[in-house]
Amino acid sequence: MARVLIVGAGPTGSLCAALLRRELPQRPLRIVLWDKARGAGGRMTTSRSPHNPRCTADLGAQYITLRPAYAQKHQSFYEDLLAHGVLKPLTAPVEGMVMEEGSHNFVTPQGISSIVKHYLTESGADVLYEHHVTQIYLRGGKWEVCKKTGSPEQFDIVVLTIPVPQILQLQGDIVNIIKESQKQQLESVSYSSRYALGLFYEAGTWIDVPWAAQYITNNPCIRFISIDNKKRNIESSEFGPSVVVHTSVPFGTAHLEWDKEKVQPIILDHLENIMPGLPKPTSIKCQKWRYSQVTKAILCCPGQMTLHIKPLLVCGGDGFTHSNFDGCIDSAICIVEALKTNL
């Protein structure tokens, strides 16, 4: 049975695992996913209140937009997620949203990470968290993959869906396996950076605003605020509301190397100016997104890059397409096609 390792349990990695299982049902594959985080999602992460796990906040992607260009091409993916209740149309008011004509927006009642969890469940993969890959070596026709803690493991196929700069940071034989032309392409990829705050409240707290989310244009720090449960049309007496704050990219870039503990109070001061009298949360989660959205993807790239054929080493993700859910779908499809061609 061939062992396939997918590094990164975000949207591209999870969908790649599901598509492998879906399109090669007779093929005896053992699919393994490793992620350095403590849970699934990648940049589609949903954080939970330490006081009540039912109080959640999407700290990464906020909603899914299906644009007309992909409506037909990716129809089956959206129909599957809608049929399983993973997606629902976004009907709550979002102030300042600019929409392309013919676009449709969707929210996730169970949090944005439920998309990733849906695909992981379908894949039947062994998913292991807090597995931080550091080195990849070629050993006797297999890949030996080392992680920060624990013993190295061997795989027949490795797929890297982590942000491109993290691929370039990997050590071992992979450094010499990546061709100079490929390295130049990988180094051309750029990302925006930002911070996100999740504010969690106790049950019964009332946040009195007429919107579910709002784009902010006149603040040097904050770009987006969401009353996260309201955005998903979820009101309950059993758990409190949550508020998500995204900073602007210029603020994120300027404070990228700061400690989160120093950045958090600056964001909260700006939030107080925008929403005076906001109740005191029971807890706050601060997330630094060093690799938030792809600002420059690899040009003329077929959604993936094959670094080695035998054994197969492939990388993909939105850095090889474009930075949204459709970009992740495109990349996952391309990765699986490359695997099917070479299996």
C-alpha cells in the first residue's frame, strides 16, 4: 500500500486528500496528513472560547465567494457543501462589501474550518497535528520526512500544501532537488500579512449594532469587523457572541515582527474608537497571519509544481493559483491529476 503524505491540513491539503480517495477508490493508498497547528483549517481556522467551545470565531477566511467565472466549473463542489449543510447563503448585512455582479457569498454555520473537516472526513486520512516538517531526504526510492519532534517517517509520495516561503525553508535533500528555475518561481510568490483578534463573550451578552460585519475604510489599524455568530445567523441563549477583528495589511506589515502581546492592546484601542462601549470579553485570541493572502502567485503555473517524479514530490496551494477557495479547489484538482498521471 503506497503511503501518501500531505503536509498542511488547510483547504488545499484536505480537498486533495478527499479527491484522491474519491477518484482512486480501488487504489490501496494510505493517506496521511500532517499539520504543525493543533487543529484543522490552515487559513480557514475556527477558534473556540476556552470557557465555552460552542462560542466560536473564524480568525482566517470570513466567508466564501463564488464568482461567475467558477460557477459552472466548481458547481459540484459547492452543491456538495450545500447539501451537507457545510455552506449556507450569506444573508446577514455586511456593510461596505463590494460584490462582483453574479457572485454569491456563503457562510459556514459550524465555522469556516468545517469545510476542511468535511473533506478530511471524506478522505479517511490519518490526520496528525503538531507535526512540523523540517527536512525531507531521498532514501532508497522513498521520501524520509523529519519533523521537529519524533522519529522520521518514510512515504512513497509527498505533497506540500504549506505557504510557499515555508516550502523554501525546508532542509535536507529537497534543497538540491528544487531546480534553480523552480526556486526562482517559488521565490517570486508574495503574501500580505495581517493580525486577527477573536473576542469571546459570555452567554446573554448583547452587542447592539445594525450589521453582522463591516468593512472599515477610515481607520489606520482595523479593516474588517464581524459579529461572528450574527454573520452565520446563529443566536443562542446557551453561548455568547463573538467578535472578529482583522487589521489592515499596512498595519500587519508594519507590526509583523512585534510580539502579539504588544499588538493586541493597540488593536483593542482602535476597536474602542470604532465601537465605543463594547462589552468586556471573557477571553481574547490574537492571531498573527504572516501569510494571509497571496498577492502574487506563480505565473503560468498549472496549479501545482512537480519537484521530483520518482518518487513523487509535488507542491501546491493558492500560491500556485490565486488566493481564495476557488484557487484552492483548482490547485487540489491539479495536484491529484499530477498524482494520477504518475501513480
